[in-house]
Amino acid sequence: MKDSSRISDDRKWQAVVNCDRNYDGIFFYGVKTTGIFCKPSCKSKTPVRENVNFFAHTAEALKHGFRPCKRCCPNKDVFEPELELVGQAKDIINADYNQQIDISYIAKQLGVSKNHLIRLFKRHSEFTPTQYFTKVRVGKARELLDQEDLSILELAYAVGFKSLSNFYKCFKEQTGRTPHEYRKRRDDDSDDLLL
């Protein structure tokens, strides 16, 4: 790793202007007018050169009264905002899987557009948000089929499906069985244990 003391302020400034990731972790810069410090790769508006101080470490910036930028999070060792956003979307889906909410609602909660959320989801997981929603619902249905004695219709509604036919279709696509066949297999397995 490069030593920031060996890098001229002019070179550091060029790294800031160019949002150069190669200098992340080597130095940080603080903007006097805002009181915020950033990584060189931060995509925030380029500050006026006279208002910038350079620091070798985050601790040094904090000691001088600067606070970390909320956009580039220079105080975090690993900061991947796209993954964090996808994780937050998954958390919402996991918590509200049985509710009738759409992807636009989730995107609005996260402060991004629906299309942007869908692109990030596809980039960082193997599913679209809708496919993930269905996967979570079918997973919960499998749990309920293993534990509860609800009717298939009650179970479909309990996990958030609006129609029984859609529930059957999605369940079979993911498990290779209908919910009835899945439950029967469970009952057959428990009968075998009793023998």
C-alpha cells in the first residue's frame, strides 16, 4: 500500500477531481466548509481546492472535527452501497412477504426508482425482486406445510398469494410438487417413522 506522505497534495487533488478509487484507503480529504471528510473516489460534488485538507487516516480527520460522508462512508472498511440496498430490499421482503406490497413501494422506501432497484437486484442476486418475493413466499409455505394443518387455500393466503392457482403454479415451479403432494410426502414420511 502506498504511503500518503509520499504523495504530493497536487496528486491527491487530482485523485479527488477524478474520483480515483486507486487512492481509497491511502488518504482522505476533508472539506472545511461542510465539515465532512470523504474517500478520494466519492462521487459528491468536487469541492473548491482551497477548502480541502488531506488526511492519512480517518482518525486524523475525526480529530480535526470532520464527520464522515454519508455517501462514500469513509469510516467503513468495506462499503458497497449497491449490496447494502439489495440487502435492505430483501429485509423488507422477508419481513412483509405476506403483505400485498409491490416493488415500487419497496423502491420508494429505499429512495430509489423501481427500475434501478430491479437492475441492482439482478446484478447482485440471481433473482428479480418479484422472483425473490415468490421464493420467500414458497419457502414460508413449505415451512407451514411441514408444521401446520391449515388448508391449502388458508396457507396460500397466509403467505401472501392472492390466488390459489398462482400459488400452485409457483409452488410446483420451485419444489417440483404441488402443495398437496408436498404435504402427502410429509405425512407418508411420518407414517414410515411410526412403523
